[in-house]
Amino acid sequence: MAEKMATSGKSHNSKEKKSYPGGGKNSKSSSHDEMTLDKFVSKMLPLIELEKEAEITASKDTIAMLKPEVAQKRGCAILNLKCADVQTGLLGKTLLELQPNRGDILPPHKLTPHDVVVLKSNKADSTSAALGQGVVYRLKDDCITVAVDDIPEDGLNSSLRLEKVANEVTYRRLKDTLVELSKGVLQGPAADLVPVLFGSKRPTFSQKPISFSPFNKGLDNSQAAAVSKALGAHDVLLLHGPPGTGKTTAVLEIILQEVKRGSKVLACAASNIAVDNMVERLACHKVKLVRLGHPARLLPQILESSLDAQVLKGDNSSLANDIRKEIKVLNSKFLKTRDRKSRGELRRELRQLGKEERKRQQQAISDVIRDSNVILTTLTGALSRQLQDVSFDVVIIDEAAQALEVACWIALLKGRRCILAGDHLQLPPTIQSVEADKGGLGRTLFERLAAMYGNEVMVMLTVQYRMHHLIMEWSSQELYGGKIQAHGSVNRHTLYDLEDVQKASATEPTLILIDSSGCF
Ligand SMILES: Nc1ncnc2c1ncn2[C@@H]1O[C@H](COP(=O)(O)OP(=O)(O)OP(=O)(O)O)[C@@H](O)[C@H]1O
């Protein structure tokens, strides 16, 4: 899935060294960069399919072809579970709490919140149909809670097992986006943005620099210039942030300035952690924001900002709460009932109530979305039902150089302007399929626009706040045209300067180069 592609695993990307993009108005783009919308769609559709197949094959390799006991040993299945409780969560989802049949704690496993899993009878072989499919919602040592759309018809009273499966939802969303991009987009909010991002219309900026009174009084000159340029961008700006130069700091200032001027902002990143980071850093400002996404995937400290938490506070959700209580009572009845006919009736009643609850919840959700100035979500989360028909004045994407271009389009189609923050000279997204990678799936929008427009749409941050100048020097010279400076607060700091670090040969020098040839 896109998030994983962006953050984990071994990349097949073969780029080893990139040159500094000294593009600009007069820079010539290679034929590789002359990408029309039609070309893009027809090129990406098969590559997405290849990537999906690669992920499915990888997951089949680890589960379906293995005996259940072996799959458990490898951490991608949990055997011998019993269903200890059934509850309802937000939007009528059913939460199944599964506990070990034997012993107090679950066996060691690699399941994490938001993994897609199937629930099977413990005795079922690898080809048997699943009782249901769901998402890991909560994990504790002694139980695992799975959110399913519908309560399984049969089998919950027997011994169960969970198996991790490939998440095809992301790929479906990527494909849906490509299809949308290819047809109705010219009437959508991004109608004027699309031609600019495909090179058939020139990007424009405000004639005069936009002055602003910063919320963050400590912005350095390059950050302030980047914010000003972003506020003056009529369609697109690339905020190029080499390591530790305060890319996210500048992004937050842009968000706050946009809200101040009355914009509705969609702020995204490829990974949940990067989105949570923005939420956490925005929370101290008086800005109406909401974080979309499954609560099981959010950092505990930002749960208050989540859609679930805000919906629960809204007036519209009290009715839904009453319905949920009713559902809970019926659910426990359902678990105890063995008679087939009564189970069927209970199921019908539960379905009806679930529908009603969803309707009420949907209203409560729409209220929160309408009243928020900033909506934060992962890129694939931007295609969620909650944002259907919602448009934005500006879409801001952090970590844009680690996100698939197709994933960026999920968010971009909802906005009139966009700001992409990232560094295309660092690692690109991870692609599982060698063929898809060769075909160009991993080439990011950030990189493509940097090559197509160069400095015409790009500003670079030039002061870094993370490392000693000697560590920075190499990358600054090799990749960033020697333009990066180390801020005074880090310019000369070493490991040894940190509290509780002992003086030693490994902590005193700034940089130790180790010849690793022959080590592997
Ligand atoms: N103007 C500034 N003055 C002082 N510290 C700053 C400034 N801008 C950024 N920093 C600090 O620099 C560090 C990096 O900032 P930030 O996380 O915004 O950068 P980034 O470029 O997004 O980082 P990364 O390299 O992880 O992508 C943070 O500790 C931040 O507080």
C-alpha cells in the first residue's frame, strides 16, 4: 500500500545520485518530463496493477502457501482465538474482541493496527472462505480487536484464527483516482491546476511579494521567503527542504497564514506519522482542525483532534449513541442465540439499526468537516467518503517527495492550489514490483515538477537545525549546490555534548567514516 511504499522496506529504485536541479524558466525538460494527462493515466494504470500484484504475491507467499502453524510462527497469523466480546464503533462498524483460547497472552506476532485481516475457523485450510474481513483496531498483550463491517453470520462461537492479507483498498483508490483524473476533472475544483501540473499552462505568482505577520516569530529568512512565495502562488509551489531545514515548520506557518486569510486547507502526507506530526504542532494554535483516519492508527496525543472524538462531541451524534446502545444489547443477544431463525431476525434488526446509525453519524461528520478550517489526513485517506464533494482552496502535501504521484492526485483533485513540501534528492518511495519501478511508478510529482519548471516554482530552505556543519558539508556540496548553512545552535555540537554521554573515541569526533567493504 502507498503508505508502506513511502516509508518502509527495501526500495527497488535504482537512482543513485541525482544532480542539483538548476532549472528555471529557460530550463529544457527532457522527453521523460513531458507528461500529458492522458499519457500519465495510461502509463500508471498498468503499473498500479503490477504493484498490487507484487504486494498480493508477497503476502500469499507468507500465508496462503504456508501451513497455519508456520504462518503463526512467522507472525502473520494468530491461531486458537475465541470471540470474547462484540461492540459497535464509529460508523456502525462491529468490533470483535478476540482472546487466546489457551493461556493469558497472544503468541508473538507481527500484526499492527490497521492491518487488513481475515477471520477464519481455526480448522479451515488455506483455501477455505473467510468468515469475514476486517481491520486490526486495537492490540493488547491479551487480546486483539478487529473492526468488521458486518458481524459474521456463523462460526463466531468456534475456535478462530486471524490471517494478515494484502490491503487492496489503497490500490482501488489509486485506480479510481486515475479514472477520475482522466474524465470529469476539468469541471472539478482542480480544473485550473491540472493543466499547470501537466505543463500545458504556465504557473503564475502574485506580482509583488506577499507580506505577512508570522505566527512563528523565529522563522529564518529562507523560511519566511518560502512562506511568502507560497502565499503568492496561484497554482503550485514546491517547498524544497533539505534535511533538518524546517520544512514542516514552514508548512505549518503556511497553513496558519492560509487559515488567517480565510482559506479552507487540506493538509496531507503519505504517512500517518507525518500527518500526526502536523496535527500535534498545530494543536497549540487556535485553529479549527480535524484529523481524519482510523483512531487505531493515530498517536494517542492527537486523538482529541480526531474526527471520531469531535463527532462524539457534536449534538448530532447523541441519537447515534442511543442507537449504538441498542445495537450493543442486540449483539450480545446474537452471540448467545443458537437458533438459526432467531439469529437471522437479529441480524436483520442489527443491519437496520446499523444503517440508521450510519445515517446519523454521516450527518454528525458533515457538521465537523464543514466547520473545520484545516482537514488533515493521509493522501489515501483523502479519498474517504467523508470528503466526497468537499473542495479546498489549497492542498498542502508534506513529505511529497516520498509519495507516489498517483497518491498525491487523490488530494490534489480536491483543491484549487497546491503546495508540495519535500526533498526529491532524498530517498524516493519504496516500490515492491521491479517492473513497476522500472516503468516509473516511483517517480514523484515533486521530482517531475522540479525537472519541468525548476526554480520557477521551487524555493529552497537553506538553514539546517539538526547537525554539525561537518556532517552537513558533504550533502550540501554534492546535492544542494553548497547552499546549506548550519544554524549556530547545532553548528558545532557533537554526541559528547549531550547530557549523560561519556567521553569516548566514538563520541568525541564529529564524523567517523568506516570502510564497510568486505563486511557483508
Ligand atoms: N527557524 C527555526 N529556528 C529554530 N529551530 C528551527 C527553525 N526551523 C526549524 N527548526 C527546528 O529544526 C528541526 C527540524 O524542523 P522540521 O521538523 O520543521 O524540519 P524538516 O525539514 O521537516 O525535518 P526533516 O529533516 O525531519 O524532514 C526541529 O527541531 C525544529 O524545531
